[in-house]
Amino acid sequence: MEHKKAQQKIEDIISDVENKNAVSQSLIEQLKDLRTYAVEAKQPVVAKALRLASEHIEENESFIIPIPTDEPLEGEEDDVQLITGVESFVYFMNLIKNSKNKINLEELREYNRLMDL
């Protein structure tokens, strides 16, 4: 998202989550507000991601979606750690912040898929 106010909101959300070391229900309204910028900028993947994230946090009182990763190599399945919560949410918000990047957009699609299950 390129809008200056949206970028500042993203920074504020990331800072708040990192300082509290928690993803809480207080983020729901902030995500909904941020979604309006994505809709205005005609970024449907980002808008959907923000909507799904706010709904997910409301339902689960946390962010329990793992960071999308490449498929593990054969024999490495046991070594894979699912990173959820604060780390995953901060990663998610950084993808939104830099959503013009094609790889970030693909990862947002994967987050959308995981949240929409």
C-alpha cells in the first residue's frame, strides 16, 4: 500500500503488536480502517487479507495462522516449525506494507487461503 496514511497505520499496528507482544482484539478496528485504503487503491487481495485477518482475530482472539513457507524438502518434515502469533502477524503486516511486490502478493494470497479455510 502506497498511501502515506496507510503506511503510517501499518507502522503503528506493527509497533503496537511488537511492544505488547500480543495480537489482540483491539486490532480489529484498525485493520478495518486500513482495509478502506486497500479498497480505494483497488487492491482486492490486500482488502481481502485485511478483512479475513480482522475476522480471524475476532473469532480466535489471536492470530494463529502460520507464516507461509516453501514445501519442506523430503526428510525435513520434522524440522519445520509453524510460526504463528506475533511473528506471523508482523510478517503479514509487512507483506501488506510492501504489497506491490509480486512475491509478497503471492504470500498474501496464501495467507488468504489459510484464513479462509
